[in-house]
Amino acid sequence: IMKTKYLLLLILINFSLLPNCFAKGEIIYLSTDRDFYIAGENMWLSLFSFTKDNESSLMLNNHNKIAYIEISNSSGTVITEKILITDSRGSGIINLPPNLPSGFYNIYAYTNNETNLNETPLFKKRFAIINTLISQSVQEGVIVEKEDSSSITGNNYQTIDNLNNASKNLKIAKKENKVYLENTGSENLTLSLSIYNTSQIEEDLNPSGISTYLKNTIDHKYSQFDFSEAINFEGEVIKGSVTDMDGNIVAGHQLFLSVAQDKSNIYSTITDSLGMFKIYTYPIFGERELYLETITSDTLNSFNYSILDPFRRINGDSFPTLNIKKSYEKELIKRSYEMQIYRRSMADTLLKFKSILSDPLLNYNLNKEYILDHYTRFPFIRDILIEYVKELQHRIINNKPTIRMIWQDRVGNIHVSYGNSLILLDGIPIFDHSQIINYDPLKIETLKLYPGEYHIGPSKFEGIVLFNTYKNDFADLKIKDNARLIEFKGVLNPIESSYNFSKDWVYKLSSLIFWNPIISLKGGEKIEIDLSKSNLSNRKDKITYKVEGFSKEGSSPI
């Protein structure tokens, strides 16, 4: 029995059976650790995805996997990012560049479901940035006051007492250096928690929270989703086009897309009559390079590749004037000092990445791994295959060097691939096997063999061979004329807080004491957060406890 692994599944959809979320619209809410920042600080994000359960209630939405984030000021979009949504929740961290001008900003969050429906209201939250290093501000957006004017306060989540009075099913308590969260109800809760030194600037901004936003949003009449557009069910749907060097459409050709320096994140499709392609991917994390290659009989043909921008680039909103008061001076000096120390020492001790999804294609079935330093080194790849990699054969087929894999299945049958084994060098497919045969073997660290049949788009491969270099940088590989490397912004790495702090002095300096973007509390559950290293009980500053969340059953916000 031969194992078969399919990377791309064809899903037959009965539209009448699709979840109601697509008929009733998606709603995204984004919680941030604070509502005022110094240029150069980190903005921590916690995302909630909802859909309308009926005309007056919401439920957590579990279907779209990618959310798009934009930060803009009066000049336009200044930052774009993507967040992975898992079980209706997401998280990430954005580093605000130190050259951002002072003023008010909007942060937007949406999915491609909402993008396809232009009349759907997108999540928008206003926040302030003050740059303490340069005097630049957004156009007509800042007034520096020599004398303080009257202050407007009203931060709903400022104290523990305020939180407990406002919440029906969540209680928060502090005892010395420990904070306790208790779900006093029966429904499961999902929430974000930020604990930080209270900011006068933020109190003057008087930000609203999740309850206000959802109340203002739920009455909107959502349109039916446009099923002609692709939904990000598993990861991002990457769209683009291929033309030749004269700008002519390249239609009906097979296209491969892989993520360089990944294990085996590779996909394939056929360009349509307009030279467009659409590829359904698993999540791609971070700033990456995509390798694209169009299969033609003549590899000397050159092509232009473009990836469509998935962001809406929202602009045109009006912004109020940010009044910077004399009384802010002490707080701004402290936060500026803190920001500069963090950036210079890279001492962001709160940061901890969550585990990332396993390899989409080769998450099992490794047959054998060769660590080449354990063997005699030869000057040619061909000699390595002949001398000790018995599972691979080097043959000349149709006047072309070819690598074939030999393997035995579970019942003892011997299989030999006939010229269609897939070779990957640091994640880049090598269809011309002469390229790997002539590659410098001293750059190769490991060689891994995966037997069996693998279907990638319209192609079938018998066996996959991974060649990995020491630096995972496919050094000196010549990219052929029919292929290109394109920079690509993937999703932010999911993050969580950490209790393991390596530098106590850094933690005690931080005005952001604690952040956790995704906390789950079962009905009746109580958890303890130990903040002893922050010296919480001896801090002289007033402390803000910011909790935003929702019951997983969809009854109400926290």
C-alpha cells in the first residue's frame, strides 16, 4: 500500500450548508495593551473575531484565519501587518518606528470577508503617539500647551474596583505581588489582560472598550458574502499575475510558489486566461521571500511576477488635534528613557512566541536523514549519492541528469521514481536536477528523504528530497530566468507573555508590568499571576488593570 500525501484539497461546497457567519457578516475587535504610545515602543495586540448569532447577539467566529491590520494618520497608511486567527482569537506585536510623527492615529482590523463587502463597517480604534526624539508632528495635528488646560478623565478600566463593579462574571483581586482572576459564572471566558502604570495622557484620551464597540456595531445590516472571492480558511490566499518581459499575459501555464528557507512550504496552480493565479496557502510567518517559477519548455524565458496587495490602504479620515500638556512632561521623559533602553538592549522580556504550526507537507514520513559531516566528504554530489545514499540513484534520462528515489513500502514492495522526485534546496524546488548535481556539497549540512506519493496542485511527485545548507540560505544557487524571488510580508508570530524574566532591573523599569493577549477561564476557574519580580506591591505609581474579553458561548462582553 503506497502512502499518498495531498497538499491541496479540492473542497466541494454546498452553499446552503455554509455557516451563518458568511450571511451575517464578520466583526473584528482589536484590543491593545495601551491607548497611548511613545514612538519606538511596542504595541501589543489581542484580536477577537465575531459573527452575528441573531439580530441582537454575537458569537465567536472560527472561520477566517487571517486578519489585516493597518495603522494610518492624516497622511495615509504608515504600517501594515497580518494576524493569524486561531479559534476566533489572534495575537501579535507591532514595533512602532521611532521616526513616527506625533499625533493621532487610527488602527484598522478586517478580514478579506469584510474587504469583499465594502459597505461593512471595519474595526477602527483611535490612539495617540508622541515622539520624544524629534519635533515632527502630523500635519496640523499637535498643539504643545505652555499651560495646562482642563483635563477630561474617565478610563473605565482604571482600577480593580471599577472592573469588579462593571463585570458580571469576572472578578479581579490583588494581594501583595499577586493578581488573581476568577470566573464567577458558568460560561467559559476568553480575554486579554494588561497591567501598567496609569497614564495621565491616556486618561485624558478617555478611550472606550469592547462593550461600547460591539454595542455600536451589532445593529449594522450585513450583506451576503460574495462567494466568488476566496476566504482565508487555512491561511492566506495569495493572488498575483504573470506576464512575459513584453507585458503579454502568460495564461494556462503551471506555476510553483514556495517559501524560501522553509522546509517544504510549496504550492502549485495553473494561471487563468488573464495570467492571474490564486494559491491557497497555510500560514506564512514573518518577513519572507517567495520563490515563483513558471514551468515552460524553454527555461530561458523570462517572466514578471506580481503579488496583489491585500490591504485596503484606508485614508481620508479626519483627525482631531492632539494637545500635549505641560503636566505630561514627567511621564514623557520616563517613557522615552524606558523606550530607548529597551531598543538598545533588546530587553523586551515580556516577549514569548507561541509554537508555530508544523510543516504542511512533510509533517511525517521521514525515512532517513543524512548528516553529511558524519561521512567522508566528496567534491561532488554525484559521488555522495553513489557512495552512501543508497536510496537515491543518479541517472541520465533523455540526456538530462536525474535523481531517482528508491523505497520500500509497508508490505515490502520496492518502488522507484522515474524522474519525478521533487528536490528542495532550503525550500526552493530544483526541477533541473543538474543544478543540485553540480552544487557544492561542502555547503550541504543535511539530506532528508521522504518516500511516497505527494500531490502538489496538479503535479504528482514520487518521493521528496530535502537538501539543507548550513546557513539555510541556498548560497550560490543560480535562479533561472523563468523564476523570481519576491519579498512577502507574512503574518505576525503569535505571542504570549512570559514569567521567566532574565533581567530583574529591566522588568522593574517597565511601565508595562504585564500583558497576556489570550487568557482562557473556564466557568468557576481562578488563576494566579505572580508579579513578584515587578515589585508590584511597592510601586508608587497608580496601576491600571485593563481587561477586555468575551464569553466563548457568546452571551456578552466582559
